[in-house]
Amino acid sequence: MHLRLIVPPDRTGRVLDALVDDPRVTSVVRLPGAAQRPAGDVLECDVTREATSDILAYLKAEGLYDEGSVAVADVDAAPSRNARETEKAAPGAPDDAVIWDAVVDQAYNEASGSWVYYAFLTLATMIASVAVVTDSSILVVGAMVVGPEFGVVAALAVGLAMRNRALTWRSLRLLVLGFVVAIALATAAALLARAVGWIDAGSVTADRPLTGFIWRPDKWSAVVAVLAGCAGVLSQTAGRSNALVGVFISVTTVPAAGDLALSLALWVPSHIGGAAAQLGINLAGMTVAGVVTLLVQRVVWRIYLRVKGRGQAGARVEA
């Protein structure tokens, strides 16, 4: 991981020494007086992923979060011998390490509630409604991929696991409000389609061999939701965002919302309950699985560090 720091001049020497003396840190650069807002010295360095939480905790204790600046970025490749030697100084594998400050920061970003989030969720729900009418499994997958809700579910799991009430409330509010808005707008669109004669109650109640599972939750709905929740949180904490596509097309949140909107517009009570249950099971299962995954990661990593030790860490601070 690459760190760019703005350090108050009265702390530059101490922070610089700590970074240089830590064998898990390399490529340390100092630019005296280069920063203008906030004012201070600029320090840059590369840190092994396993040590990043330690280093960030040290920098926070030094007041850089409040009186300076800290920016963290991934290093895609570091093919130098020096970088390889630095990696050997840190216990564990990079994918096993969780950078908790980055996880929380990402969670806050996901829970910000931009209009783009509402737009994507609404469009995904409408695509899912069309999938129900046409009994198209391809459209179901498309709706799952378009839906942006997993980021908010992950943020909710982070808030619960970290006992962050503000993040928990923001995420829960956005998740509920997002689906309410998306279902309401999709219902309005379905009412319009009904008015012009494109659809009727039979569009929902007809035999649907490819999409009937959407409104009929069973034990496997809960199993898939739990597995997807674990995989999704792991992909985010380990920096494996490519795995999220698999998570998106595993859970039946958006398709259930689309079925629910269509059933409300055409008033098919037998489907309303099933679709709502499917939506609730998936959201609850992913959230619970996400919380458990985060807690297990914290415990396992701490135990591993105690067993292996932390090497000769100059800037070592308990995360």
C-alpha cells in the first residue's frame, strides 16, 4: 500500500524515524514544506498490506488524522528486490490482512446516498420487473448486476461489527429508503404499462419456470444469502473487487423487489408476501453473514499476529 502523509513540522522527525526504522516500510520520501493545505511536510512510503493497519494506528496516535493528512492507495506492482525484502518482514499473507480504517472509510462512501445509487437501484428493479413479465433468466442476471445495493449492505455490516452507530444508521436508512423509492417508481411504471394494456395480473401469475423462484423463498435462499454475504465482505476487505460480480448474480434482492413492484401494481397478494419475504431473507442473511465474517477476520488476524509476532516493527501500535 502507498501512503501519502502531510505531517506537522514539529512531528516530522519522529514520524520519519518511525517509518524508516520499520522493516515493513520502504520507499520512504520526504518533501520538506511541500504541503500547503494543511501546511506541513510531505512524507510518502510503501507499506506491506499486513502492516498498514499498524502504521495507520501509529499515525492516528500522532495526530495526523486531525492535524495533518493521510491518503492510502493500492500499489499494483512493486517488482524491486527491496519491496520483496520488505514483504518478508511482515507476517502473514497480504490478502489475509484487513485495513480497518480503509474499510470504514469505504463503508461511509457506500452509505453516502447519491442520486446515482437511487437511479441504478430503480433501473435494476424495473429490469427485474420486465424479467418477471417475460420470464427471462438473462434479464434477472442483468438486474442483479446493475443493482448497487450490496455496497450498502456491506456498510451496514461494517457499522454493526465495528459498533459504529452513525454508520449503522446511515446504511440502514439508505438501504430501506433506496428499496422503497425503487419499488415505488417501478410500481408506478407497472401501473402505466397496465393502463396501456401491456400487462395484466396474468403476467405475474402465469407459469414462470425460469423466474418463479423469485417469489418462492426456501431454505436455499437463506443459504445463498449467507454465502454471498461472506464472499462479498471478504472480497472488499481483501481488495478483490472482481469477486463482487459473482456476489451480485447470486442474491435475489433486486429481482424480488421487481416482482414485488409488479405484484403491487397488478395486485397479486399471493406474490406480494413471497417477494417481500425473499427480499427480506436475502438482505438479512447477507448482513448477518457480513458481520460474522468481519468479526472472525479480526479475531483470526489478532491471534495470528500473537503467534507469529510482528517482526522488528519500529512504528508498531496495536490496531
